[in-house]
Amino acid sequence: MAKKSTLPSERLSGVESRRQLSFLLSLYKPFAFRAVVSLVFMTLTASVGLLFPRLTGGLLDAVLHPDTVRFSAGEIALGLLSLIALQSIIRYIFSVQLTTITEKVVAQLRTHVFEHLVRLPMSFFAERRVGELGSRLTADLTQIQETLGFTSLEILRQTVFLFGGIIFIMTQSLQLAVPILTALPVLIAAAVLFGRRIRKHSTKTQDALAHASTVVEESLQAIASVKSYRNEQYESSRYGTALHTSVHLAILTAKMRSAFVSFILFAFFGSISGVLWYGASLIDQQKITFGDFATFLMYAMFVGGAMGSFAELLSQVQRALGAAVRVQEILNETAEHDDFPHDTLHSAELRSLRFDHVTFAYPSRPDINVLNDISLSVEAGQRVAFVGESGAGKSTMAALIQRLYAPQKGTITFNSLPSDSLPLGAIRQAIGIVPQDITLFGGTIRDNILYGNLHANDEQLWQAATLANAADFIRNFPEGMETIVGERGVKLSGGQRQRIAIARAILKNPPILILDEATSSLDSESEQLIQQALERLMSGRTTIIIAHRLSTIRQCDNILVFAKGSIIESGTHEELIALGGKYASLCALQFVE
């Protein structure tokens, strides 16, 4: 059963928030100087914006009372226009600079997360859903990207406007500032209260939307099964239910956000109404000019606008910090250590293997042993078959040989060397596998065969295809090797997919082969041709055949019969038939005698 996603709490603690913020800022380390310079200039341009209300007030006074001001209205207007132009140019240059840096930072983070993800052990993927991991690479990193880009700049600008605006309204007219400053604590308290509730519901909305996306991904991945069982309506209903929950939570969040904004507008503009009334009386008493009053109002609106935007901006930051927690969960997982240089590998190095009293249980089911005290030896060049009913442990043996998992007890050795003392890359480079369940990538036939050896040339490619009895059907396609196989090879038949996988293994040319019923999807004629090719391929190589069709393993040097995670019989075909045990019964059921 997949492990339930561990999501961050609805509201991160102060310590955790600072830790995640430190993690995000550390990503800028390679670009530290450029980022700091950009932030300084962005702060300066935001500060320059604070001069706009003062110049506007001066312009009004120059028009209404030209004798009381030093500069003419035209001069002030020209200065105001020049200031706006300079601010816009500087803001554009350094905003693009900071955005470019952020895009590079997030691209590096995406690459780092993906590189780490594909190096994690199989136990990690066995306990998590693919949709969840995909969401972390897309939705979570997009949330971080938006916050590091637009949101961080907006927070910087609004912070300058808030504190700068408060300073200016206090210096402009302390009498008019009192109502505004009195309202600020109320607005801050409301922002904290609403912000917590908005964050809580935003997180729930994100989780619900992620669940709906997972339903879509799972349904499309298994679309053949959906259609085969005529469950289109069921999947539509399942998606509709998940989406309804997401929409309901989104609407609830929107209502709360709208209520908060409405409250802010009411409280702030209610204060402004009082200020307008009081300011008009001061103008009438000639204690302030109209320009001074206009300047004060604009600064007050700067403060109000900043206050109104902080709730949403901080909510976005909180979501980004939560996304950072999810990303770090992946980065904190211990990856497989593969430090073996592929270009120094020699395929003849690892040819024999041995199991000594190996016991294994999958990490997701530690209380259930899949293998019990397994001991066996496969000599170089031998052909050994694993047979038995489904669930007996045959495929698990193949996984342990590739070191996709480590046994809880016992040792596995290659050439008498413990597998855990060998470089992981050396083991996997020496093993070629044709699995029963073929997984092809959505690219071309060429791409899928070349996956066995990315440096192979066209001659080697076609030779492998020919040996796998795949060349004829590939040539029959109009695009030949460039034919797109579709998602998971959906455009090819089962037999064609099987032969592509065999060609991939042939191209790898490994010293150890694992064939998991490699001919199970072929017709009789193709099976005969493939068996001939495999006979040539297996000559002189160590081969392990996981067989369900017992007719394919008659000539094996040793046949091991598995039952409930143990080896209950072993010997050649003739010896096991003479024994009259489990193997003989299986052969009788398949009418091979």
C-alpha cells in the first residue's frame, strides 16, 4: 500500500518557516552578488515612488497658489515625468535581471530534485504515488518559482510603501495621521486572524486539487483497463467528486479572502472619510494647503494598499514555504550511491553469483517474508531457471540480483565478492533484463532500443533488432526506426513491445541475462525465431530465466522450483520429472510431456 503523503502543517512554526526561508535563499548563493545588487536597485526604485505624492501635491499647489511655491507647475510636471521615466527604466532593467536569476535558480532546483529523485531506491517509489511525486516537481516548484519571482518583489515594494508611507504621513500632518495610525493595529490584527484562516483553507484547497489531478493521472495511465471494464462513468464520477471538493474549498477560501479585503476597505476608507472631513476643515482654516492634503491622502492610500496586499502576499509565501517542505522531503531521502564510471566497465568482470541464506521482506511489508533462507549458486556461463506459481518469489530474486533491494539476512555475491562491496553501477551494467511487463518510453523505436546502449551505431542497432526478430515489423512502418511508440508503447502490439525490449537487452550485451518470460507475448512462429536468437545470445553467458511456460527451459543446466519464498526442488528437467514432485505436476498441467 502506498505511503500516505506527508504534507506540511497548515501553518508552519516560526522556526520551521525560518528554516525553509533559509533553504530557499541559499539557492541564490551562486548569484548572490547580482541578486543583492538587483534588490538594492529595486528598493531604490520603490523608494523613489514615495516622492510621487509629494511632487503631485506640489504640482497642485503650483496650479492653485503659484505665488507660494518655488517651482512652476510646468517644471514640477516635467520633474515628475522624468522621475517616473527613470524609475520605470531602472525597475525594468533590474526586474528582468532578478527574474532571470530566479528562473535559473528554480531550473537548477528542478534539475537537482529530479536527479536526486531518479537515484532514490525502489523502496521509496514503492511507498509513494507517482502523481504525488509529479506534483512536487510541477505544482510545488511552480509555487516556489512564483514566490521567489513576483511575490518577493511585491513584498519588497509594499514594505517600502508601508513604512515609507507611515513616515511621510506623520511628517506631513500629525493631526491627520492620528486616525490612520489608530486604525493600523486593528487592520494588522485582522490581517493576522484572516491570514491564518486563509492559509488553512488554501492548503486544503491545494491538497484537494492535487487529489483530483492524481485521479486524472491514474485514470489515463490505466485507460485500457478503464475502457475494458466500462468504468468511464465511474472514473468521471470519481474525478467529479474530487473536483467538487476542490471547488467547494476554493469558493470558501475566496469568500474569506473577499471578506478580508472588504473589511480592510471598509476600515481603511472609513478612516479616510473621517480624514477627508477633518482635512477639509483644516484647509478651510488655512492650516494646510490643498496640495499638502492631497499629498497626505496619497501616502495614506499607499499605506492602505500595502496593508491590504500583505495578507495575500504572506499567504503565498506560506504556501511556498510549505512547498519547500515537500521538496526537502525528497532531497532528504538517502539516494543510491552509484560512483562507478560507466566507461571503465568491462562486461566480463561479473559472471557468477551466489545467494547465501538470504531472507527478504519488502520495506512496505516488513512482517511478511517474500524469501526464506534462500541459498543457490549460479556459475559463469550457466543457464538457470526459476519456476513456480505466481507470488513464489521468482521476480523478487531478479530484483535482489540487480540490487534494487537489499536482503534483511544473508549475502549475495558476484564472483565471490559481496554485492554491497561492489559499485552499484558495476552490478547493473553487467545485467541485462527483459521483464514480463514491458515498459517503453513514449518516444521512437530507435530511442527505446538505444536505451540499452546510448552509444551504439546504426549497424549495431539494426543487428540487435534483427536478432530480436523485430527488424521486419520495424521496416514495415512508414517511419521505420523513427516510429513513435506512444505512451508506454500503446501503439505497438504486445509481441512487438516484447521484441523491442529483447532488442534493447541484446544491444546492452551484458555478461548476465535475466529473462522474465521473454517470449510470453509472441506467436509460435516468432517464438521459435526468438528462441533461436536467444540461444545464440545466451551462449557463454550467465542466464537466469524466470519461466511460466516450462517448454522454454528444458535445456537449462539447473531448474529451481520456488514455493512460498523457498526453494523446494532443484535439478535438470529430466531429474525433476523423475522426482515426480511439484515440477512434474506443473509440467503435467501444461501438457509438455
